[in-house]
Amino acid sequence: MAVINEKFLVNTRGFTDIIDITQNVKSLVYNHNIKNAAIVVALAGSTAGITTIEYEPGLVKDVPAILDELVPMKRNYHHDDTWHDGNGYAHIRAALLGSSVTIPLIDGALLLGTWQQIVLIDFDNKPRARNINIQIIY
């Protein structure tokens, strides 16, 4: 078994900013000409997450709206009482979403549905530069 590590930087606006990173991931993975592998897309941080969705205008509006109903920004969180940084909601949303996804690479192609994209969602209450890590395990 071998492992290749790659990474790229994404600048976000925060506040549930949803960014399609599919092409970034594909470029790094396909550059290695590997046929079959497990591809892990991950970030270090507790106020953003990685998932897959159909990246289209309706869902880009729906996801933040639903998350605001489930984990509203304007609520008192104990985290904010401790740190006074106003991003307790971001930590909860990120914990629910998760910080990584694993996508199989089969016969040289990422196993993604026709309308499925890999997205970074940054929940923090300020713009951030996020390092996205790609691990290719084959």
C-alpha cells in the first residue's frame, strides 16, 4: 500500500459559504494516473466541513437556510460564553457535517454521481483561508 498527500488552499467568506472543490480534487488525483484508490478529502479545523451535494443555486440557498433553522447563528452558545468569539454555531454545524469525505477512485475516475460535487462549507463568522488535504491511498 502506498500513500500520496496533496493539498490546496481555498479562500472563503465564512457564514456558511459553500464552495465547489470538485475540479481541484480531480486535478490533483488524476495527475497521478492511478487507477484504483481511496481518496480522502479533509480539512483541519473545527468551524468548516467537507461533504458532497448537487452544487446548484437552489441547494446553495437551501443548505444554509436549513442549517440556520437547526443551529441558528443568533442563539446563546456556551462556547461563546467561554471564548467570546461568536462562532459557537459554526462549531456545532461543522461537527454535524464532518471534516472529511472518502471517495473511491475506480478505473481512474472518482466515484461521483452525475450531479454530485465535493464541497467545502465554511461556517465561521469571518473569511478564512482553508487548507484542503487530499490523501490518495492505493
